[in-house]
Amino acid sequence: MKVNPSSCLCPVLLCLCFLERGYEARNYSQAKVISRSHNATHHNQTKDGETEVHHRPKRGWIWNQFFVLEEHIGTDAQYVGKLHSNSDKGDGSVRYILSGEGAGSIFIINEVTGDIHATKSLDREKKSHYVLHAQAIDINTNKPLEPESEFIIKVQDINDNAPKFPDGPFVTSVPEMSELGTSVFQVTATDADDPTYGNSARVVYSVLHGQPYFSVDPKTGIIRTALADMDREAREHYSVVIQAKDMAGQVGGLSGSTTVNITLTDVNDNPPKFPQKNYQVFVPESAQVGKPVGKIKANDEDIGINAEIKYSILNPEGAAVFSISTDKDTREGVITLRKPLNYEKKKQYSLHISAENTHVDPRYSYLGSFKDDATLKITVGDVDEPPLFSMDYYIMEVYENARVGTEVGAVTARDPDSKNSPVRYFIERREDKEVYFDIESISGVIRTTQLLDREDTPWHNITVMATEEDNPSLQSHVPVTVQVLDVNDNPPKINTEDEIIICEGTRAGHVIQTITAVDKDDFANGKGFSFSFPGGVSANPNFTIKDNEDSTASITARRRFHRLTQELYELAVVVWDDGEPVLSSTGTLTLRVCSCQRGTRLKICQSEAFLSSAGLSTGALIAILLCILILLAIVILFITLRRSKKEPLIISEEDIRENVVTYDDEGGGEEDTEAFDIIALRNPAAAEELKFRRDVQPECIRPWSSRRPIRSRLSPSSLDIDEETDVGEFIKQRVSEADQDTSVPPYDSLQTYAYEGQGSPAGSISSLGSPGAHSDLDYNSLDDWGPKFEKIAELYGEDIETASESTEKAESEKQT
């Protein structure tokens, strides 16, 4: 199959076809040509000289790649090309079929002629080529005449896309004073057209706005400075418009533009400058030290760290009285007072002040010195000042116990002003402090107002105030410290308050205790102490005192001591000092004789030694005893609660169900009147009279004092017990009564009857069955058995009397 050159509709399209084929032949080496020809015979000669013939089959498809222009705007379908097979004789027996990308929707084919048309406008930037398959089929047999073949339709690019700056606009900066040609920024434009075909995507750059300050490289898009030494202080911001145009900048090319905002950054190219060379400021002499008294400022056109300024005072005279520092916010030089001003001494100061940059760039040193000087004249103003004391503080001395009105010292002050006004003195009073001193208002002499005691207050601090007589509002203050000097007015005392322990068996001549003395006076009035017994003697019948001449004395035993003979001894000791005058006092020592613990150096009585060896103090023992008592109380309370806890016989009145009430009571013998009366089992007639139920509370309960043994109240003789009565019949009768009784509780109750039976050969040992009311034995003899049997005699005697009374009462009732 081959492309028919006559397929071009007009000469222009024909030229385009030939140009496209020539260009593709040069640039697309992958274009294939498939031709169909007669069978070719290829002869190869073998080694034997025989000729070997190879036959190659015919190949009938012949074509190149097809091309179609993008952005077709015509109303008719765009012609693409023609398919033709050598098998096609022109008689219409061959049908052409097209398949693949866009077949039937974008590309259609004339099945008879093989002409291909594009029915839609194509965009190369969306899809640059289409892969299709062609096949020739015999209409008669509907079989392929040749195998299916693949071909490509390429979309031919046209210049329909303008260059774009996807990231614009841009912001950048360059230092001021930069050299000519300094690179600033690079811009890059993109063009969606085919860069491999023509100049549609070939872009060149140019400056539309921003000259003559900046230029741009046409090919690379690098922006550079076009002027040298641009000054930020003159102009800081520049807006440069860059254009990108395709078709290599030729006429008819498409273009796009962007804006680059360029800022000149600051460098230190400007020194600080004072607006003027001479300044003046007025400062009153009352200005406080450490407070600002004035400001001065040098201007710097730079910004940031390039404009930081350091101020300094050059002349020593001004630097001694004033100091200057930089305010970081305003960059002003703040002048501060270092020493007090005195108008009467110096009325004016001249300060030579310099200002210089702290960050100097050596590249711009050729511009000159980066510092400036100015002169500041400070005029001191006269102010009416308060009085001035001759000293900053005063220290005075006075002896204790000095008479009232004794002169302690004097303070002096004067008016520093030229008029020299008289000065008056006062002592500041505090309500919480007692007044010990007073001051003469004219002379400033301080005197005592009461007796002073060094042992009570050795130092007194007062504040003296001075005011001008003409202007009392002007005040000044000075601290005055008064030291109270010591005199020997306190006698020494024995320095012991504890008892002195004397161990039993201490031999004579043994030192019992070494004593010392204390004195409230200063050591100058009591350097040493002397000791003796009253009257100046050094011994008595029991003890001896020895002055060690080092302000201590030793007490020595003159004999052995026994605690049983005498336990406590009181010993009077006289001590005196060597002050002026000499003072003395008598103290009494208490000595206790104890049986000391052996094997220890401490003198501790035996009872105390026991506690000391155990390592327990009195508080610890008390705490232990309290803990034991608390534990005992808890145990007793627990046992009491357990004993008093009883479970109810009936769980709940509303608990309607079968209940078995269990009684775990131990019988009380014959005297237990609360137990079940077994006589009722043996005498049903008597049981009718005593119709009580254990599970129902009786209407009347006998008091405890009326309870008696049942054998005496319900004896067989009084109830006429019938030995032949059938117990079984009695129990049945009781069951029937219980079933018919409407007053019983709404739950089942269990009544248990026990019966021994009859006819035992041994007989019964119980007194219930005794025919008589009481025994014939005489219990009155029990009274003669002594105190131990008194209770038994009383019980048996009471039983006899009770039984007799019961018998008589039963017989009386029977007769009635």
C-alpha cells in the first residue's frame, strides 16, 4: 500500500506534503517502508559450486507515517492520507478496515478507496500521536488479503501556545552598592509547543520595564544589575517586567510576561551624623544619682545592625561625673548622673561626645570615618538644698547606769546654700520603741533620758533629722549608733542547776564535781572567779572545795556516803569576781547519794540507769502503755459484741414459707419453768387447762419471782394423772386442734413432744412421777453443817415450804 501524491487537494497542500515527507525523512529514522513486489530470487553459491535458490514471499504494504495539523478550524473533515494495496485492481473487490486509537471517532476511512480523514480538531499538547491498524479484506471471500499492519498518525504542531511563567510574580533582593553585572535572579518561561519542531517553543527574554537599572540575558533569563553603586537610601524598591517571546523573538511570535520585585538590601555605607555640633542642657543640682539627665542623638541613614551606634564621653572631667548609654529602641544617647551635683562648687560641665557604628564594613572604608563628634554643655541649676551633715553616720558611747541627762555626743549639719540658714535638730520617734535619748534642737547634743542597761540592750540605733529654720520642709537624715559600755553591776552565779550525783562507796578525797560560774557583765569586769564556802573556809565535815584558779573549783568528798544514812545534801558555795567593784553571790548545790551503775563513766542512779540502758525515755514508755491499753479495749469490745450478737428466731413476719424453728437452749432441770411440761403428755385433761404454745406469745407472763419448780406446782396428785392415758391419742388431738386454730401465725410450726414410755423395771428416777409432794427426809439438819451448806439448806427448806403450800391449796381447790 502506498501514499498517493495526488491526494493533495491543492498546490499549497501538495507542497506541505512534500516538505513534511522530506523533514520526516531526515528526522524520523524509524519510518518504515513496506513494499510489495514480485518474488525476488536470491542466489547463494555453495562450496561445491552449486547454486542455492531462496524464494522470499511478496510484501504488498508501502507507506510512511501520516501527519495531521492540529487545531483544524475548517468545516470539512481534514484529509490525512490514503491506504492502497497492490491486490486492489480498482474493481471494488477490496475493502479497507481501520482500527486502533481514535478509529471510527476521530479518524474514518473510505472502505473502497482507502482515504483517511480526521473528523475532529486535534490538540498536540493533549495527544501527540495515534497508533492505528489497517487491513485489506477480500469482499468476496471476506478474508484478509494481507496481514494486519500498524501505522502512526502524528499531530503536526503549530504555534498556538504562548510562553508562561508558572511561579510568577517573583520577589528577590540584591545588596546596594553592588558592582555592574551582579546576578540578581533567574526567570524561566515554559512553552507547551513542540520544542523539537520549528521555533514554536524557542523563547527569548527581554526587559519591558526596569531599565536602565537591570538587564536580562535573552537566552538564560538571568537578571543582572545594569548600573553600579545603586544606593538604597536613594531608592530601595524596583519593579522589573520581563517578557518571554517564542519563535525566537520573530514577528508573529507569542509572548508572556512576569514581574520581578527587587529590593536593595542595606549595607553600612553611611556613617552616623549629629544634626548639630553643639548642644545644651539644664540639670538642677538636686538631680538624683543614677537617673537620666539628658539625651542626644546621631542620625544614621542605614538600617538594622548597620545603624547601631555606640556613644562615649571623651573628656575625663565629664566622664567622671556623667555616663552615657545607648537606647536600643530609639538609638539615642542617654546621659546619666554618676555623682551628686553642687551648684556652689561647679556650675557648668562640658562633655565631648562621640558616636560611631558598632558594625563597620571594611569594603566601604574608602567612604571615610564612620564616627562623628559633638559637644554637650550641662548647666547646673541652683536649688534650695536640705542641710548637710558633717558625717554620713555617727557612732557614740556611754556607760550603763549613767545618770539621766548624761551627754552622749553631738551631731552637726549646715545649709549648703549660699544663704546659710540656721539648722534645727530632731530625733525621729517610733511608737513601738522606748525613748532613751533626746537631742538639743540648736546644738545637736544628744543626752540620755533614762538609765541604760548594757545586759538588756547593748546597742541603740536612732535617726537624727535636720531641717532649715527658714524652710522646715527641707529635711535630711543621718543614722546614729550608741554603744552602751559595761560596768561591773552583776555578781557571778554558780553555773549549775542539776543535782550532783554522789555514788555510794566513793572513797574520801575523790573529786565529786567541778563547778564553774557565769557573769552577765562583760569579760573585762569578770575575767576570773574565786570560790569558797561561806565564811571563807575551804572545808566542812563532809566536803572540801578547792579553787583551781582558772575560774573553776573542785568539790571533794571527805568521807564515804551511804544512801540509807542520808540521801540529800545541800552545800552553800560563795563565788566572787575580780571586777571593780568586786561582787559576789552564794549558791546552793544539791547533792544526791545514789547506788550508781557499775561499768559506766556516767553517774546515774540505779533506777534511772535501767531506763537509760533500755534506751527508752519517759515519753516512749507512756506511748507504749497507751498502745497496749488501746489494744486491750479493742479486744474486749470485740468479745462483747460477739457475745451479745443473737440471731432472730423468725426471719421476718412477712416471710411466708415453711420454717423450722430450732431452739438451742440448754435445759434448766426441774426448776426450769420455761421448758415443756411433760405432765401434759401423761395427763391430757390437765393439758387442756395449760394450753400454751411455744411459738405464740402468751397474754400474761409470770414474773421471775413467781417461778417455782414444776414438781411442786403441778404435782401428779394435784392433776390426777392417769397412767393408762394413751399418749398417741393425745398427740393426734393436739394436731387436730392446731389445724383448726385460726389464730396461729401464717407459717408452719413444729411442736415436739418427748415421752419416756412406761413399764421400766428399774422405775423412774425423776421426781415428776413421785406420788408424794415431797420427801420424808428432814433437811433441817443441813443448817448445822456450817456456812458452806447454808445455800443448800435454804433451797431445800424453801422447797419443803412451797410444796406444803401447794398441797394445801390443791386440796382446797379440790374440795371446792
